[in-house]
Amino acid sequence: MYKKIFCILLCIGLILSSCNNYEKNEEKEISNYYEDELNIMHIEADNPDFKNYINDVSRKLNMKINIIPCPDDANNRQAEISTLLLSGNSNIDLISVNDEMVSEFKVKGYIENLDDIMSKNIVESYPKDYVESVAMYKNHFYSVPYLMDIMMFWVNEKHIKYSELEGVKNLDDFSLFVSNDYGTNMYGYGSAWDETYIYNDLSQFINMFDGDYYNWNNDNTKEAVKFLHDMLKHGYTPQNQMIDRYEQMEQKFIDGKYGCVFMYSGAINIFLNSGKYGEDGIHVAELPMFKKNATNIATWQYVLNKSSKNKNAAKKFLSYISSREGSIDYSNAMNQIPARIDVILEEDIDVPDIDIIRKYVENTNFKVRPLSSNPMNDISEMGRIFQKYLLDEITLDDLCNLAQSIVDRK
């Protein structure tokens, strides 16, 4: 009896050992299949669509690509990645960054020169002023943009119908639209006025009023900030949005609390997946003309860790994602606007409301957001003094003097 039990257990052990050896051999074969390996820290690492996209790229480039998440909070993300780069950590090769991060990292020498990727033909496919201002430092390239973020005007069609306007086409329309009484806890205009986010609204309104963010004696700059102040003063936009970031603003807009918002195009899938998107609900609209048809743009970009041990593989990946084919593949996989202007205008890409987006590209002056080499500090400081002005804790003259001292920093 005991012999039979021993034989049975021995057989089971042999079978399990055989399976384990097979799995190890299979893993070894898969590992040997790839020519290269790459570690990418990415803002979309947990997004299932992005994972599928990376798997496709991995097969196309014959490269094992590992994706590592980074913090969602902008301040925490910038601090963690800055620490990683400063320490000389070589475990991460490529990192997806925004304008704020690359503006700091390129000056501090954390990231690799990418002149060999950003050829003349590639560079010409991006907005010229943007690339020169953000991706370059001392005549060298340090980032490769892959996703375009255009500050766009979004409206709730129910509020449009209530206002009895045919649309919001200019400053007069906008002023009438936001001034309507839409009900309790409902406002004509909403935004994200947290001290680290209000900078986006501030620079956007300065653009549309044809002001100059670097000149706080400019009459149009003053008119823009006074307009924002008066919207709050008259109750056209809520004071409690001073603690809101984009996540809160987006949800309030989806819930019908705001008649219109300015928000980057990257939010289109959030609005689309809410079930409220459409001609009779929330949707993107053409930019209203105030004094100048101008809007903020930003991108998400890849930077190469200077301490990376896989620079050849990283550059192979960057060459692909910056190509026309790579831009199309990314756009269709993620339903997002690629960074390349030629692909937006010329290719059949799967992006919601692409026709209106193309009108922005063709008819709007794209403005680079003003960023210093210490962006998060300066953005927060500007946000704090602007909030004080909105709450009448300081005067317009005080704001302008303080703001000028911030933008004058080298």
C-alpha cells in the first residue's frame, strides 16, 4: 500500500518538475527571441489600451518593452523622476514627460542629447516655435514629442440652448453665455484654479486677449486677468474651484455643472467615455474669438535617461514613434492627437471630432506656455498671487508687480 502511494507521489513530482522545466525553457526562448530590451516609465503605464499598443510596438521592433508607472500627481511625479535621474539610476531608459519636466531636466543635464533622432524632416513636422522653445536647449534637442495637447473650448449644448445663443463665437457671446443663471450650483464657466493649475487658464486668457505673459504692464494682459477676476466677482464661476484640479473640473463638466470650460485635447476620451459626449451634450467647439485667435499647446514627450544602458534600443524606439508610421499607429491605438502636424492634417486617424481639431491646427495661433527652468516653483508662486488677486487680497497693480518679478527670473 505504502509502495503504491510512494510511486504515485513520485510520478506527480516528476510531472510537476517536467512542467516547471518546460516553463523555464519557454521563458528563455521568449527572452532570446527579442533583440533588445527597454524599460519605459510612462504616464499611461496602467492604461489597457497603452499596454496593447506597446505589445504591438514590441513585436514590430523585435524588442522586449517593459512599462513602469509613475505618480499621477504632477508635483510628486516631477519630484520622483527628478530624483531618479539625479541619482544616476540606470534601470529606466525612457521616460514620458510633459513640458514642465523637460524644461527642468534639459537645463540640469539629466537627459541625453537626441539630435540624431530629431532630423530636419522630423523637426519640420512639429510646430516650429514649440519645438525650439521646449524640446531644445542651447541648439540641441532633448525630447521627442509624441502626443499633442491643444487647449480647446468645450461646451455643454444644453446650456447653449438655455442661453438662446446660436453659439459662442466671440467675446460678447462668451460674456453673455457665462452671465446666465443656470440654476443652483451651476455656472456658465468652470475651471481648475488650484494654485498649480490656474496658470493654464491665466496664460490662455492672456493669449485670447492678445496680451503678453512676460509683460505685466501690457494693457491686454491686465484686461485678461481683470476679466477672470470679474467672472468670479459676479458669480459666473465658482470660488470653490480654487482647490480643483483637472480631474474635479472634468467631472463637474460631465455632471452638467458648467456651461463651458477650456481644457486640453487629451481629455477627449474622458469626455467621450462619460456617455455625455455628443452634439446634444458636451462637445468640443471652435475657439471663440476675443482679440486674437490663439491658444496654448503642450505635448507629452519621451526623454532618454543619460545613465541608460540601453541607448541604442531607446533610439530605435524613438525613431519609430517619431516617424509618420509610428505617429499614425499611436494615434489610432490611443484615439489621441499625435504631435506631428502633418499626420493630424493629412492622415485618416481615429480621433473623435478630428474635423474641428483640424480647424484649430489650421486657423489658430499655437502658443507655447511660458516655462522657466524651475517651472513647478514659478507656476505655484504665480498661482498663489493670482488667487490672492481673485479674492481681492491684493490689487491689480500688486499682482502685476509681483507677476513681473516672477517672469523676469532667469
